[in-house]
Amino acid sequence: MWKIPLFELHITPEDQAAVLEPLQANWLTMGEQTKKFEAVFAERLGSKYAFAVSNGTAALHLALIALGIGPGDEVLVPSLTFVACANVIKAVGATPVFVDIENEVDWTLSAADLERKITPRSKAVMLVHYAGFPCNYDKILPIAKKFNLRIVEDCAHALVTQTPHGYCGTVGDMGCFSFFSNKNMTTGEGGMIIAQAEELADRLRMIRSHGMTTLTLDRYQGRAVSYDVMTYGLNYRSDEMHSALGLSQFQRLDANLTRRLALFQAYQARLGGLDEIILPFQDKVNASVGIHIFPIALRTKDRAAVMSYLKDQGIQSSIHYPPIHRFTAYQNDETLGEAFCPLTERISATEITLPFYPEMTDEMVGVVCDTVKAGLQASA
């Protein structure tokens, strides 16, 4: 259907062979492949602990449970992100407090608005590293320390984004990653949660698997014959096929990120200087950022008209994101106060995400940019 899709899944023969290994080994639940995937992931990020989980939302949910967040608590969270962030806050019985973005070219959480919205009920902040670009740790960490806020990092966009404070995900209490099909590496579904504190790691390990003290693999290999249940838990385990695919994909991550950086810069070079377009994060683009998407915002043009023009030319585009506080479920939630996020609303109303994946050629970027320019003129 699409001449140039928003993203394109790239599965290699090596990926396919990797997935066959656990099938041939006749062990499909969490086992040696998962243990290896966790170890490789933790080593790369310099994390003490890593736990493979069923998806990124599960990672976020586990993080809040492990921190003891529940009814009566507030968690500060950007509204310009995927709805899973707020959904898991509601799932533990807590209240999401929506925070605005920094400014029109930095779409990460605003430190100033964060501090304004902290109350005695505030227990945690969820940092979302939008498009792979890190939140402003220098401003946010002192605020979190001052008000004793725990930090959960949503790194679904920011796999191996490095900062002076460390890799995104290692700076807060826990880092949560998604390996959904459109992410910088994929396991289909799947995710990872990392932690540095042993106490949190112990909680995550048990909550991930029903609160049990031993796993099926332990009993199969004779290390245990029974188990106890130490806490209420869930089944957020990964499996061997997802982990095997993750290990294979992880080997190509650096090459893919290098190509993503080049594509991002190519887009910026072709679209820079256009008065009709806002290009976020221009001054933050460098090799330390694991860039995930290429977003723009329109200053005055009709977004629907531009996206329709792109579609007519066979170019897929998307929106990242509608503001969470404007979704029907959150508008109808009488427990939530009125969210005041004017910058989020302004950017969200005009944001367009353009095609962006490592297999794109420079010529394809040129076609997309020329079509965007033509779409801007057509919508005049």
C-alpha cells in the first residue's frame, strides 16, 4: 500500500535461525536464552540487574508495584507520551498528574512544571525520553531529591541513549524498555526492566513470576523441588523465542543507530530553515542518542491536510502523541483534576511523525521531504 511506510520491520535469516534454537532445544519458557539476554543487556547499559518481561507496559507496571505506589499516591507523568504510562498509574490505584513539555523544541518533561505540580501526595515521577532524547537530568534530579520522588524511566524510545549521568534507564530507580515491532530493536512483543538496588531487583524478580521463590527451570534442572509465594505477583515473564530474537537483534543495534543518526541529520538538512516547520531537538543530535522517530510540528498549516497529501502520494505518517489528558477515559475520570499543559496541546495538535527506519535510503528521505514541502504549499 505504502510507497514509503512509517517503519519497516527487518528480520534477517540470522534472526530466524536464532528463534529456531529454543524450539529445537525443546525448552520455551524462561531459560538459558533469557538469562543470556538479560546478562548482555545489563552489561551493555552498565546496569546491576535486568529482567526480561512480556512487554514495555508490563515493565512500567512492575516498576510501580515494586516501589509500593498505590491508592492515595500521585505519579507525575508527561501527557505527551503513549497512554500506557498513565494506564499503569491508574492500574495500581494511583493518580496521574500530567506535566507539560519543556518548550517547543524540547518535547521532554518540563522540570519547572514538574516542580509546580508536586503535592504532599506525590510519590514518583515517570520520565519519558521522547524520540530517544534524554530528559534534563541536571534540572530534574535535584527536584526529585528535594521532594523525595522515586524515578521510573520510560526508555521505550531511548535504548542505549547515553548521558553524562549514565545510560537512560540507569539514572532513576528503574528503567523500562519496549521491544515492540517498531522499536529500535524488536522481539515482536517484549520488554526489559533494569534496576540498580538489590532490594528492588528482588521484588521485581518475584513479582514478575507470581511472587514465587523458584522458577520452572530451577525445578527442571533439579535446583529445587517446590516453591513458596512470598508476595502477590503477576505473570509478566518473557520466553525463550523472544529472548533469542532479542539477542540476535541486539547485535545489529549499533549499526542501526548509526544509520538512524545519519537519517535524522539528512531530514534536518532538507527541512531546516522552513518557517512552516518546527524541528525539535536540533541542538541535541549526536552519536550518544539512540534516536527512535523523526517528528516535526507545523506552525500554521493544517496538519490533516498535510498528512492527507502525504497519504495520497503513498507516504505514511503518524502522530506521537495525542495528549493523554484529552482521551475520553481521562476526560471522564472525575478523580483527576484539570490538566494544564498548554505547550503539549499546541505541539500535539500540529505534530507529524515522518517515515524513519534504518533501511531507508537518502533518496527516500529526499522524496519524503519534497512531498512534505509540496503538501505545505498545497495546504496554503
